[in-house]
Amino acid sequence: MPAKSRTYRPARVVAALAAQTGALRDAVRRLCELPDAEECLARPTRLGEWRVRELLAHLAVQIEWLPAHLDDPAEGRPPLDLPRWVERVGALAPLLDEQARARSADGFDGDPASVAAAFDRAADALLGALARPEAADPARRFEIRLGSMTLTEFLVTRLAETVVHADDLADALGPDAFPHDRQAVAAVTRMLADAFAELVPGGAVELRVPPYAVVQAVEGPRHTRGTPPNVVETDPLTWIRLATGRADWADAVDSAALSASGERSDLRAHLPLLG
């Protein structure tokens, strides 16, 4: 399915983001109540110099963005769709790092109770914004630095932020520390698969991420009937990690988290999609 044909139901996206945000808030509360919470907050993450503290601060910035700017007047920024957001958001990495460090000094550098309270405020602000009728308005647009998106597609980017960074936190703190909402993972999987199909156009390779996505991509002979000659298949979280640079292609193949058949099925030259 080409990325351009994907539509997202606003109410479903709102519900998934609310569930994922609530799950994150509960997980942060549990983390900050642990006897070794101070040590947990100081643990390194797979995101460069960021500790768990900085990662939580970054997440707070991302989930606060909607409530802080929902009522901003439009400035006439150029249209932006989800594949272009995936393609361009990596350019904002220095700014995002600066924001996370500034936010870390505002509520995330204190004791664990203060960290939990700061994250609660950010989560509650987003949940309040999601409860407003306009959050599910399919015609509503929302402007960010990169351009003007439908509000629904912007909320899909917030799903990407919360799902990907919940997985980063689970990597740092243990696989059961930060669970995912199933519908949130589904939306992010589809968004990244669709972006891959649009950013690496073609029909030579069929990418399968059951049960959520199947797309064709990569230049070359297009498959039309029977079994595709080039097939890549993996699970949703492995695909999300590959697409965002959290997993290595060869490691995923060696661990059997990914299967790739056919002479054109090696996709590592096209990954990651999102920095």
C-alpha cells in the first residue's frame, strides 16, 4: 500500500495517544517509587549522552508541545506530510538536545518525586488537550517548525515519539518497565512502513510487518503475481528499531528477528529512516 493512500481515523489516533501517554505516566510513577529510583534515573540510554533523566525531559517536551501550541495562530507554513516529517525530523536533533537539557533543569534534575510530578504535569496537559473536540477534527491543521500538518498526522508523530522513547526507556531499565499500547505500536509501524515505501519507491521488495503493515518498495522489477522474489519480514518493534536507528540490520538477521530472502532484500542502505 503506498504511503499516500493511508488515512488515520482521528478518534482512534487520539485514543491510542491517550492510552500510550497514560501508560508512560504510570510507568514513570512506578519508576520514581522504586528504592533505587535515583540510580535508575542516572542510568545511561542508547541515545548518546542522555541519561534516563534527560530522556524523560525530552519526552515531556514532546508531549507538552500540543497543549502549549494548540491555540497558536497559523503562520502559513508549507504543507508537511508524514513521510516528509520522517525524512526531515533528524535535522532538528541539536535543537531537541538543547530543549531536553533545558527541560531537565526544570523539574527533572531533582529527587524522584519531583521528576514524577514534572512528568505528571506534562502528561496531564496532553491528556487535557486530547479531550478537546478539535483534537479529533479531521480538518484541523497544526504548524510545527518543519511545516503545516493535519492535526491527526501531528498526533501520529507524537505516537512515534512516545512509542520509540518508551522502547528506549525499556532498553535502559528492563523490558517490562515501559509497556506499549497495542494501537499506538500499530499506528507507528504503519507510519514508518508507509514512509519507507514513499521515500524508497519501487516494487522490487515486499516489506511485511505482521499484523500491521505490508508495503512494496525499492527500485527494480515490480512483483505482480505469485510469491514475491524479494521479501523482508519482521515484527513491529524490530521494524520500528531498524527504521529509527535503534537496531542493526545484521544483528536482526543473525538473531532471527528479521528474515530477508532475495537478492534485493538487503535494506540496510536505506535505513534508518528517522534519525
